[in-house]
Amino acid sequence: MNTDIENLFKDKVIGHPAGLFIIFFTEMWERFSFYGMRILLVLFLTAPIISDNPGWEWPREHALSLIGTYGALLYLTPILGGWIADKFTGYKWAVIIGCFIMMLGHLSMVFETPASLYIGLALLIIGTGFFKPNMTSMISEMYKGKESKKDGAYTIYYMGVNAGAFFGMMLCGYLAENEGWSYGFGLAGIFMLLGLIQFWLAKDFFGSIGEKPSKVHQVELPQNINEESVVLEIEHEEVEKLNPFTTLDKILIVLSSVGGLLYLINDPLAKISGINFVPFNVGSLSGSNVIILASLAMFLFLIITRISRYTRIVRDRIIAVSIFGVFTVFFFAAFEQSLGSMTIFARDYTSRALSGSSAMVFKIVDLILTVGPLAIITWVLYLLFQKTYKKIALSNIVLALSFVLLWAIVIYKINNEFSKEGTEVPATWFGILNSFFIITLAPFFSKWWESKYNPSAAMKFGIGLVLLGLGFGVLVFGTLGIDQGAKTASVSMIFLILAYLLHTMGELCISPIGLSYLSKLVPGRMIGFMFGIWYLAIAIGQKAAGTMGGMIDKITEEYSLSTFFLIFTLVPIAVGLVSAVLNPLLKKLMHGVR
């Protein structure tokens, strides 16, 4: 293994092994396809049937219920995918399997039928489970013995994630809104296929890295899909020796897991298709709600009884992690409105038609935002070619063809826009702001965390949640003039842009904390259990985002759109203040860990 690592470090690009940039581009194409499809989904499902670009005209509640379930399952399958890679396939083949399954999922979405939609989403969920944890695990294995360079490696990888999300939302969204939904879904699938071929042809470049399953269960996952990663290593034998799972523990895990999955699948099916696996009521509660409440109760009992069996310091630290997990649920329930209700707001309630000088200013800004990053990444591609063109020529040819296609679409978009008198900003365009602001602001927040003014974990959570709430507060102010029950309006774009700016600042306060603090606070012997709980918290937040976002029509009709956004203003700010108030207690529970 050491020989393969040393060989990789012989061919360097910008001070890092060329293999890192093979991973960089593979991840970039995967995020391109993932975000390109995801931002289209809510618009396609809710678009009017009778229009220039007809969709399915689903009620917003139905569309967001499906998207919430999709988002939740995306955070649950990687736990299983990481385990399969460790035990059976190895990281490298798990990535290839994941790419192939996701490519089939995107292909299925092109046909725009109910069956193909559900099959496509299922394949994307399964494929992400194989792909997501194992790309970053390969980086971890590649940098063994060279930990000092790992932070820089993840920074580069992180840029690939955001570059893919940026171009995917921009270009898939542009084609979908201007040419047709199938063009957007199809483009996502094409780049997923190119990413698969590129990585498969380059797989031998890594030698035995990522090839053989390890004895240590090592899973590396981002806290957020746009997020850097933390390695988690679990010695299973040690877990069983020091705190064995009792029969009751195992029963509770199975029952709560089955109940949770049943709820996630049943909720959108019951709303959309009328298929209800739990067709009963208990008082005013539906069977589906009874199932999820019972599952949560069993899971809480499991956590409490397991925590009580640890020593005081370990128990205190796990309690601190659990409290942060609760805050995480609230954060994602609001933050993930970006690909749900906020995208609907961009389409139906935002003034996107520009003319005259304002149209020209937007076109120039959009040109700079598009061509600038693409030129930089193309330069990185050229540097990679210089180092690897003899070793992985076919992979490089596929990568070059990918960039030729990418540049062709960008040039088509630019020519098309500059040939028009005015312009209409695509609703999907606002989705790129998160990636743009992350890349722009991340260095400043990194400097803040490294300074003597670095806040504690609880204060970071508090600041992040308050900033998130303030972003929705901007939307509350911007929508005050919209009539009760209105389905459309023309609010200035500046409100949505400011909201995304504040949300991204909030994300940068919270994103570095999650798994990083979990890995510091929880002993290695039990990190796998807490790792699962943490991703369960994010999954709950994802589903809550869909459920709460789906209430947009009901709340708008009964009250107003401002009231809808006011909920997302007050709740995160209140939870953020609670986090700040609990700062002394949480510091005490963490027993010196910073």
C-alpha cells in the first residue's frame, strides 16, 4: 500500500497527487448530475400541464413530500454503502457500482412517466449510497502517512463538489427551462455516464488503493452534501466487547428502522397515489404519524438506555453530541427549503424579467460567473493531462470530451442570451448562489475559525441558526405586499439573493462542526453507532423540510406567504438562541474538547 501511495505522490498537480484530481473530476460530474436533476424536480412536478414547457402540475404538497423522502433516504443509504465497501467490494469498485446505478437512474428520469420517475429516484438513492462515502474514503487511504496535506486535499475535493453543483444547476436548469425538461434530465445523465467512464478507465492508476476491504470499518461522509468530510474508524470487536448490543437493543433498532422507512415511503405514496400501507387512525393521528411517533419513541429509548451504560465523561459527551443532533434537525428542516419552497418562490413569486441596462448587467455578471470558474477548472485539467496523458490516455480523452461538451453548452447559453433584447433569469439560476457564496466566503470563515476569536461549538450553531432565520426574515419583508392566497407575484430578486447569502453564511458556521465534533467527542469503539444517529438526524431534517415546505399553499391561503416564511424565521432564531444559552452547559458536557 505504501508503494502505491508513494507512486501517486510522484505525479503532482498543484502540490497534490494527480489521483486526487481524477477523484475531483469524477465527483464534479456526479454532483453536476445530482444537483442538476434535483433542482429541476420540484419545478417539473409542479409546472402547469398547459404551458410552453408542460410539467405534471402536482400540488406543491405532493411534490415536496416526495422530495423530502428522497432527501432523507440519500442520507441513510450511504451508511449501508460504506459498510458494503468495507466488507466486500472495496472503495474503488463501490464508486464504479454507484456511478453505474446513478447513470441508470438519470436515464430513467428522461422518459417523464410516473414509473420511470420512481424507478429513477430509487436508483439514484441506491447509487448515492455506494458512491458518496467511498470517494472520500479513497482520499483518506491515499493520504495515509501524509496527514499534514489532507486538509488541503479535502479543500480541493470540496471545490470539485461545489463546481459540479454550480454548473449542474446552471446548465441543466437552463436547458430544462428553455428547451424542455428531458434536455435537463438528459444532460445530467450524460455527465454521469462520462464520469463513470472516466473513473473506470483510470481505476488502475490508483494501484491497490481502495481495492481491498479493510479490517477496520472506515467510512467517510460529508455532513452536508456540499461539505467536507471526516474519517470515522470503527473497530467492531471493540464495540461489542465494551458495550455489547443487548437483544432488546437489536429489537429496538430493527423496529424503529422498519417504522421509519415505512413512514418515509408511505407518506408520499398516500398523498400522491392514494396507496396507504397503514390505513388506520388513532384519534386525530393518521396511521403514518402513529408509526413514525412510535419509531421515534423506541429510538429515543434505545439512545437513553445505551448512553446510561457508559462512564460519566463518555456519557456527558454523547449527550452533547445528541443535543447538537437536535439542533441539526432544525437547521436542515429550514435550510433545505432551498431546493423546495425557495425554488418555487423563485419561479412563481420573483420578478425575473429584465430589460435594458439591468438585463445587460445580469448577462455580464452571469458570463463572468460561468466562464471564470470554468476557465480555472480547464486549466487544472490541462495540468492533469501533462502528468498523466501517458498513463491514463483513454480516461483523459473522455475527460477532454466532457469539457468540450461543457464548453459547447456554455457558449450556446451565452450566445443565446446575448442575442436577446432582454432576458428572463431562470428560476434554477438562484440555486447556484449557495455554491458561489460558499467558494467565495469559505476562506474568510476558515480564517475566523483559526483565530483567537474562534467561537465554541454551541455558539457556532447559534450563530448559524440565527443567520439562517435572518435569511428567511429577508423573504418575510420582501413578501409583505403579496395578497393572501396569491399563487404568483413579482418580488425583487434582491430579496432572494440576500436570503441565499445569509443562509450560506449560516451553513458555513454549522457545516464544519457536525462530524468533526462527533469524531472528537465519541470514543472510537462507539463512533459507528453515533455516526448512524447523526445521519438519522440529518435525514429527519430533510424529511421535515419537505413536509413543512409542502404547507406553503395551505398557509398562504389561510394567512399569507409572509407568514409561511415567518415560521422559518422565528424557529431557527429561537433554536439558535437556545444553543447560545446552553453554551456553558455544553462546554461542561464536552469536558475540554474544542
